[in-house]
Amino acid sequence: MKQIISKAGLLTIAGAVVLLAGCILISGTFVIVEPFSFTTHTGFYYYNIDITDEPDWEDHKDDIDNVDLVGFEMWFQNNSATSVSFRVYIDDPDEPVYSSFSEVDANASLILSDLKLPEGETHLTYGNSFAYVQNVEALKELVKGGEFHFYGVSTGGANPMYQVDSGMVIVTFSASK
């Protein structure tokens, strides 16, 4: 009988330790998807990405350890007979909103470079976007803050024969308490 109590007591203590450890350190990964669309201004696009009102962001913003992945999904429509080249830049939300390509090129961080978009519809998938992403650390730093300016610039094609139909920024965070 004494041996049964010892095993039961030991299991109780082990369970309590596991439960206590779970209460002290909680970690996890969460994903936020932020859809966007652009207003076209002769091959120049702008959108303010803001995920600070997302419930997961609000719950975990002070506990973010790492921005694990940032990817993009975008749909393009090129109705011209020539291909179009598309670039994406980001900048700090405290900076003014730039109104021209030259301002963006001089001040913002290039993160997607020279996507070649043939005639017709093109879909840049989340998985494929990683092949084009550059300046990853600058991107992760701005994303960790929850808000950033997002610029798109296209060259080639004949406006308004070309447009960005819509897109999404997909962010995976790790957080712990």
C-alpha cells in the first residue's frame, strides 16, 4: 500500500511541476494576414500596412521574440502587350508618405525587386515571394513595430493597362511570456 501512495504522490508532484512550468513559460507562434489594395497613380502605388488592431497582435505585441517569416501574396493584371517590372519598398510609418518614385527610391528599403510580369494575369504566391524578398532584417524590424508604409512601383506596360488587383502581407511571429 505504501508503494502505491508513493507512486501516486510522485505522479501528482510531477503533474504539478509540469502545470507550474506551463504557467510560467508560455510560448507560441501566430500568423497575421493583412489584405491590401492599391490606388494606382501612373505606375506608383501606396498602402499603409497596419496590423496593430489585429486581436493576435494586441494580445502578444509586448511578448514578440521574433518575426519568423514575412511573405506576400499578390495578384497582378497586365493588359498591355509588353511585360511589366514591379518593385516593392517599405518605410517607417513615422516618415512622410512619399509621392514619387524618386523619393521612394532614395529613402525607402527595397524588399521585392524586379518581378517580371508578362501579359495577362500573374499571381505571386506566398511561397514564391521568398525568392524575391531582400533586406529581410529591415523588413522584420518594421513588421515587429506593427505598421509600415508599403510602396509598389511598376515600369513598362501602358497604364492603365496594368494594375495590382490586390495583395496580402503574411507575417509569422514567435512570442513567449
